[in-house]
Amino acid sequence: MRTEIQVPSRLEFLIIVEHWLLSSLEVALGSKVDWPMQSNRVRLVLAEAYSNVVRHAHRDRPHVPVLVRLKVDERTMSLEIWDHGSGFDLEAYLPPVPEARQESGYGWMILNRLMDQVEYSLQAEGNRNCLRMETCFPAKVLEDAVAF
């Protein structure tokens, strides 16, 4: 299954994108995945990625759209967030050091911990940047199969 949504660069649209994403995943995956266990992870990944586009890539440009694409095969989700910003320089990124108590810079680390694969392409298709994240959800454990 493939689907996409395009919304303005405003934080109040996060709830719309979240509803679209979770509903799409639930339709595509049905009972294959334990949603109470996985939905919070998907929400956090989406919130981090979408809010970074709004706050950084499209800062002061709420009219510029954010494109979110979803592809689902079996239990694998591929999520792309496309923006028209100047881009994020991964070469200059330094992981946060907990002792430094820094206020920002945790997003890339969070995404990489929660997803199986994270890629960022500068100036890809149509002079846009693309954050692509992929994960394979664990199969839902059937309660009857576990009981002895």
C-alpha cells in the first residue's frame, strides 16, 4: 500500500498527519501488529520529524507544504518526510552528550533508535529534502499460542 498527505507547515496540522498515518497503518496491517505497543513509537517518530520541518526547514513559511509519504509491505513501514528547506548538514552533526545538558540535537538520535533505518537526502527530487525512515514491526504474539 502507498499513500501520501500534503499539509501546510504548521504544528497544528501534526494531529491530522498523525491520524492519517496511524489510520493508514491500521488499515494496511490489521491484526498483524500490536498497535498499543507500536503506536507510541510511530507517534514519537512522526512528531519529531514533522516538527523539525515546521520549526527549522520551513521556519516562518507556513504556506510551504510538507509532504508525507507512506509505503507498507507486510509488516514493514517506510515513511518519507519531504521539505523545501536549506537542509540539515549531517556531516556537522554531533550526538548530544548527556552531561552537557544541551536543549536540542536529540532528534536524529531518537529517530535512529526508534527506527531500523534512517536516511536523509539533501536536494533530492524537485529540489526538496527527504527524510526516509523504515522499520519492520514485530509480529503480534497470539495470546492462544503463548498459553500452555
